[in-house]
Amino acid sequence: MGLIFIIISISIVWVASLWKIFFSHSKSAFLNEGTPLHKKNVLLVVAHPDDESMFFSPTINYLTSKGHNLYLLCLSIGNADGMGSSRKDELFRACVVHKIQLQQVNVLDHPELQDGFGQVWNHGLVAQIIEEEVYSHVIDVIITFDSYGVSGHCNHGDVHYGVRKFLHDSSPGNIEAWELVSINIMRKYSGLFDIWMSNLDVMQHPSGVMHCLLNEHPLKSFQAMAEHSSQWVWYT
Ligand SMILES: [Zn+2]
């Protein structure tokens, strides 16, 4: 009897979560202050090919659907396993799926910014590269990882600290910067159920410093991730 009650309760919450995600159109105000919408030049900074699809797909879908001008800076080709060349090609194919202009995608292969858990990236170098991107594209908004970097990869954290160093040392002052909030492993793998926790987080920050972007195009996200076929070993 107890087990049946638990199964029914989980089913009800699962259906409610599904409804919340697909049918409750609570529109986010992220980068969408006032009307008409002011299109912004947004720079997404990631560490490896596939970061954009694995971690930032809802963000990319949101930004492109709102007409913002998205630039992608990937600081390495992800050559930890010697597959950097393939991974770079996969990134460009994923960007086609995401409808990111390919001339606005910059993938670096810098000797001091190589993929790997043992590779410590110089935050000053990362900041310098970001500064060049910001000034050459007249960037309004930077989006990147938080200090944990979702998966805990040290390169993700270094990207975060590089952005922070740029903002602290040489930002022109009118740039917004946003970080993707890492959540604990229970929430990360709770699937649809996390929608309630994410909304609760946003409600606790009514000043607009936190937003929850629902992925309105999950199929596109899957297709983009599918382009990173060399990385499917992580998910099988
Ligand atoms: Zn990564």
C-alpha cells in the first residue's frame, strides 16, 4: 500500500513537472528589460567543444530565439584524448544546429590552454583573450561557468576566474556578466523534478539576479549534442 502511494505521488509530481515545463509559459525577463527588445551582443565563453551543447543549450536556445547576437569563444579544442581536430569540427556542426553564425565562433588551440584535469590555465591569459573578444565584437554581455563549472572540471573553473579577472582589471564597466549556477548531484540527475527547485531559487532572488531558462527546444539540444559523437562515450 505504501509503495503504491509513493508511485502515485511520484507520478503526479512528474506529470505536474512536465506541465510546468511545457505549458506554463512563465516568460523569463533575462536580457529582456523593457520594450522594444534591445538586441545585445552576447559572448558565451566555454572551455571545450561540447560545453556549449551539454551545459548551455537552453541558454543558447533562449538567446537565439530572442534575436540576440551570439558569439561563442571556446578556449580549447578539447585535445586531452588526441581528438581535438574532430572535436573542433563537431563544435562547428553543433553550432549549425544551434543557429549560431559560424563566423562568430572562435575556437582556440593555445599551447598554454590545453584540455585536461591536470592543466592549470593562467587566469591572466584567459582574461586577456576575453578582453580582445569583447572589444573586437563590442560585447554587452558575457555568459560563462560559475567557479565549480557544473561538472567540476578545473578548466571550467579557470574560465570563470579568467572572466572575473577581466571584469575586475579591464572591463569597460558597462558589461553584464552571468554565470551558470552549478547544482548538487541529486538535483542534477533528478530530471524534470528539478524545475520546482530551480523556480524556488529564482523566487528567492526577486531582484532579477537569477533566472531559470526553460529549454523550449529539447530536440534541438539533443541534435546538437549528437554532433559531438566522439564524446558519446561519456553517456553510454
Ligand atoms: Zn568542458
